[in-house]
Amino acid sequence: MQRTIKSLLIFATLCVFGAACSKTGDLPGTTFSNGKPPVLADSAKILNPKLADSNSTALVLTWSNPYYSTDSASQKYTIEIDSSGRNFARETTIVVSGALKYSFTAKQLNNILLGFGFAYNKQYNVDIRITSSYANNNQQLQSNVVTVGFTTYVVPPKVAPPSSKSLFLVGSASSGGWNNPVPVPAQAFTELDSVLYQGTFFLNGGQQYLLLPVNGDWSQKYAVMDASVPGLSAGGSFGYYSNANPTGYNSNFPGPPNTGLYTITIDFQQGTFTCKLVKQYGVLYVPGDYQGWTPASAATLGSPKNDGNYDGYVNIPSGGTYQFKFTGEPDWNGNIYGDTAANGQSGVLTLGGGNNLQVPGAGYYEISANTTANTWTATAITSWSLIGSFAASGWSNDINMTYNSGSNSWSGQITTAAGDQFKFRANHAWTVNLGDAGGSAVGSLSYNGDNIGDPAKNFSVPAGTHTITLYLGNPGYYSYTIQ
């Protein structure tokens, strides 16, 4: 009771001497007023810098304060840049904190435009705007849009592109193997622009390749620094190597692990490449007594659609039993297919072993298998020939081709006039014939395909005398070259 009376006396004394005694309510909650959209201005409307101007300031952007209710140093500004007319759908952004100004060098803007895929030495319009916000991205406000014209300029590429303006694929991963010259057009890249080359190729899984600027010449090439880098088969850095000026780029490109069609893109500007799967092939190995019953080194059959339908060409020499099996892996650990009959010639497959498959004798065979329907066939091929409009009698006479067992290829010579077309056929009949497959893999063949040399579907065969080579050593993928 005494303590309460004493407190009241102190309070009364303070009131007498003018201290504030009125009772106040709780402090109001912290609130911030809305900002105002920033107003953006640019220092120039048309920019035409040169390579020498790369590190010079080309464009200065300034914008007004949005007057948020926090310290301006903590405010965030996102510069958005995109090609005019795209409504910033593929924008490039730069974040600025606190400042109301940003300066671009010519190199920065040039790289941004080239990143959009724009060509060199051409003016493009770009739209620019500012989005302001608090540091936590709250209350985003967009500025007006300014449009600037910028002429891109050429930047020296990291890797010098081929002066030949040509690029070729060679290697064990390719359909032509390490044979050089390589099959053309099947293993020739297309020049998309001065620093970008691209091609779609058949690649054998787990193999290697190189790039040649001159077909038939080993003295210069494009290669990688270290083929053991993880993931390099899908893409990475590459460089130039020549006998006259050797560098560290002296390792073969590692090919993809699985057989199939792949699109390889070579970017000399950035010094990088990519290898992207287009279509994976299924593969069956054909080990037999003709090669020592070793799946890893056996001939193969391929399934272009990876649907269980396989096809390939196998040369079986004399002197053995002419027996073989199919394996799903390059060893005996995966699926193994044999024949249901004791003589191995029923044409019916059984999974898990069975009897050895067998052909009647030595020869060159087209072998087909269907692991869904469990069937197989072997057709003896006694000849491959060229037939077409080049002959005096038109499409009536065949020009026989010669077999090369080392490359599993056939070669023949024809003389063509402008506009001539041709195809390949086996056993001088149309039962088995190969023509242009069309599509993205230029130079590839398909059964009953288009005439080769039809300009509406592939390309024109040049007039003159040519050696034509048919490559059949790749599983389910067949190509040719014209020399």
C-alpha cells in the first residue's frame, strides 16, 4: 500500500512540472507508399561500332527514381533486352542495384545480339525496358520501352574455321571408318554460316572420329584436347591441329555410346561442338565360326527404328561350318538368339540359345531378323550393280561393281551427263535395290529409295566419269560416295 501511494505522488509531481501525462495508443503499423514507374532514356538510337570499339562505351541508359519508400540503394532494377517485336519473350536481362544508370560496351551489346542468332554486319532493332522493384522483387513497375538500332560486327572466332569452307567426318564412329577420302555427301558437313557447320550422320556406338577441312588430307584436322573428359561425347571444346603447327588438340572426338543418327554442330566462333541424338538404332551382333565366335568383333545387323526389325550384310568366307548366332550385346551376357531346327535353317528364332543359325555355304549375305516375330532370313548376294539413265540403253543394263572385303563396300565406274540418275541393285534384279533415303542424313540409302541424282529430292550428279562406292558395313545404315 505504501508503494502504491508513493508511485501516485511521483506521477502527480511530474504532471505539475509539465511532463506529458496523456495516454497514447499503440504505434501505427509500418506502411510504404506506392512507387512510380521509372522513365527510361537512352543515349543513342543508332549504333554502328567496329571491332576496335569493343571495349568502348556504346550506349548509356538512364532512368528516373521510382520513389519507393526505402533507401534507394536497396532498390532493384532489371534491364530487359530483346529483338524488337517479340514482346520480350526471349529477353536477356541484367540486374542493377541502387544505381539509376547503366553503360554498355560495344562488346556487351554485340554478344547479346549474336546470342539471339543474328548475323554479322547487319543492323537489328532491339527493345529495352526497365523493371524496378524492392530488393525482394515486390512491387514491380515497368518503364517505357526504348528501341535502339545496332549493327553487329565480326568477332574473331576462338577456332579458325576451315579456309576450304568444307568440313568432313572421318573415324571408326563414321559409316566410312578411317578410310580417307571419306564418303561424300554422306560424311560432309553443311556450312550454315562462316563459323557454323552442321551435319546429321550415322555413328557407331563407342567409337571415335575427327574432323577434316580437306577430304583425303591427314596433315590438318580438328580434334579435342582430352578425350577422357566426362560427357565430352555430347559436346565440349575442340581445337585445330596441323603437322606444321602442332598444338595440344591431338585427341580423337569420343563418339556417343550408342549407335544411331546424330546431329553434330561445330561452332568455330565459340570453339565448341555438340552431338545430339536424332534416332537411336538397335543392334544385333552376328558372332560365328567365320570370325572366331567373338561378338565384339563380329558383323552387326541394325534396326533403324529400334523396333526389332534388323538388317545387315555379312561376308562369310569358305572353310568353316557357316554357323553363327545373334547376340544383343557385344558379348555373351545379353540376349542370345538361335534357330529352332537342328540344321539351323528353319528361319525361326528362339531366345536363350537354341541351335546355331546356318547358311548353305560361303558367300556374301543380306541377313534380316525380327526379334518380335522371331524370324530370320539370309539372302545370298552374288553381285551389286549400278543402273540408271547414264547408260545408252537407259535403265536396262547394269554396270557390275567390285567387292572390297576390308571395307565391306562395292565400287564401280560410270560416265554421266548432266541430269543423269541412278540406283544400286543386287543380283541384277529389283528385288533388292537401294536409292536415296532423303531426310536429314544426306547421302544415306534406303530400300526402294528415290533415284540418286534427282535434284528435286537430293542433289544433281555432276557430268563426267565417276567412281561410285556403296558402303554396306554399317548395321542398317547404307551410304555411298561419288568421286
